[in-house]
Amino acid sequence: DQQVKQNSPSLSVQEGRISILNCDYTNSMFDYFLWYKKYPAEGPTFLISISSIKDKNEDGRFTVFLNKSAKHLSLHIVPSQPGDSAVYFCAAAGGTSYGKLTFGQGTILTVHP
Amino acid sequence: SQTIHQWPATLVQPVGSPLSLECTVEGTSNPNLYWYRQAAGRGLQLLFYSVGIGQISSEVPQNLSASRPQDRQFILSSKKLLLSDSGFYLCAWSGEKQGAGYEQYFGPGTRLTVT
């Protein structure tokens, strides 16, 4: 049972445009959500997080939106840069998970110059 | 600042051989520690987590084991490797002891190929 899903395996965007990465979850006990960026052969890097008491969190070019009723979150990157090309994972935690994160399968973002 | 180390970076081992991967964290005390595996083209699967010395919880039945002999040291082991153990192994730490949903910080990973 995949509790966190990233239904788009890949996304291609032109430099300077907006990148929107989506994530859905099924476990209503999740109350904290994170996005990670991963380059090949490296560990994931934490990008941004959001608590369920908020519906938006912004950090520079990165904004995460949370729609609790739809059990959906998204990461917006504006403007997109070629260096943003990587795999993006969303993750969720809450309830009895005690700090454990449940990851989605990842979305490969390619930003073309 | 906190730093997490993993070694080796890459490893090629024959089927049936033992395995020992090590992870250490600097700059923090009493962290939660985690071992993940990323199989080719797939997401991150949590294998083990530890909230303290000698305290190990296993998430999935498998051919691997974990140990935490010191506060900031986490070891992933196997007595006999299988082909299916190949993958990218990641160690992570977090600083929260209660509640859920706190950020985890990952090491550089170990690429294991079992031949």
C-alpha cells in the first residue's frame, strides 16, 4: 500500500518557467510534509517542509502548497533553473510514525536552457 | 554544524559474502538514525531506524541487520549477501525524539553491487 504517491515520473520545463511537482497521500494521520531534491549518486537534500496547520510555506524560489481536504501537496519552483534538474521526492510523517518518513517514488525534473 | 558520513562510497561484493556499512554523525547528540535503500528507479525504502544506543527497529523483513554500538554510529550488516541486496544505501539522522514529521538529513550514500 503506497501511502505517498508521485504520479508523474518525469517533468520537463523551460528555464525561467514555473515547475510544479505534485504529490498525493492517503493516510489522514500524516501531519507534516517535506520535499527533498536528489542528484544521481548523492544523498537527498532537504528543501522545504510544511505542517498541516498551514496551507503554504515559501522559501526563496520554492513554495509548497498543502490541500488537506484533497490530501494533495505541490512544490512550485519559480523561476526554474537548469541546476534544479534532479529527482524530487515528497515525504510525509505523522500519527504513529514517530519521526519516520514515508517517501513517494520521486519525479525527475529536467529544466532546459 | 552537523555532518553525516558514510563509507564506503561504492562496494562490489560477491553473493554470499558479508557486508558492513558504517554511518557516523558529528555535531549532535542522541540523534534518531535511519537506514534506507533506493533500488534502481525506485523510491526510498526505510530499512531500520534507531532512537538510541542498542535500540533498533526493523521496517521490512530482509537479509540485513543493523546495530548502533555508539550514540552517533549506525552500522548496516549482512552475513551473506544476495543479488537482491544490490542498491543505493542511505543513512540519515534527525534531531527530534518525540512527535512526528521532523526533517531528516542524509549522508552521501553507498552504492552496493552484489555480483
